Amino acid sequence: MPNGDREFYEEEAPALDLFFSQIADVMNHFASRHNLLLNKYYHQYPSWRFNFRHPKGGLASIEVVKASDESLKIYGCWWLDDYDKFTRFLKRDEPELFNIGAVNLNEVLEKKFKEILSWELGEWTQVATGYEKAWKPQGREWVEKDVERYPKPKV
């Protein structure tokens, strides 16, 4: 298990499944319509995450996070890796908080998707260095091919 919590899927996941069941149909349809990879509880985080290749390079995601029993947060992220510099360039937006019973989730997801696609190279909000230990043993090809595991989105 990614974070090593052996009891996560027995103790926490059922409550998260119940929470996300309220919006699962909308989220599954959104992922299917735009050809996005949907990851549930990535690193045992209370979220569903839509991953895809950003048309301008790198990878992007929209994350829907359980904030409370009545609310969720939604935010976007785009990252581009530079193997030669062992650096990851990121653009993240601020999470938006929504009441799960009052949000038009499809509308919010569509807006967030279009927003992420409109972001431009160089508009990074963070530059993370120090990836040499993680990437160098794997090699350039592994780092660059990692992007290919993710789908190209349907716009």
C-alpha cells in the first residue's frame, strides 16, 4: 500500500466510498467523456483524481477531495518534468470549497478542465528540484515514458 496504512481499505475506504457514492455517477461520466484516468484514494488520500496528459506537455490532474461530510474541495495541477535538470515545474490553483448537496459538479469539473488546458508553459507556481536520486537510476526513458501511461484527453 502506498502509504503503508494496512487498515486504510478496511477502516477508512468504506466511509469514503459512501461519501463519493453521492457524486460517483457524475465523476465517472466526466472521466469517460474526456478520456481521463480516474484514480481513487491515491496515496490513501480522501480524493478521486482525474489524470491526463496535458496537450502542452507533462501531466495534469483535477482532484476532488472530501473536505468534510458535507463538503468537497476541487483543485487542478499541471506538472512538467525536465530530466536534464532533475526538476519538476508545477502549476497549481487554490482549492475551491463546495457543499456536496448544492454544487453542480459537472459544471465545476468542466470549468476546471478547460481552465487547466488554458494554462501556458512558464506560468509555474512552483519549481521542485532534487529529483536526481529518484530519476537517475530509472533513466531518462523511464521518466519520459511515464507520461505515455496516461491518456490524451478528449476536449
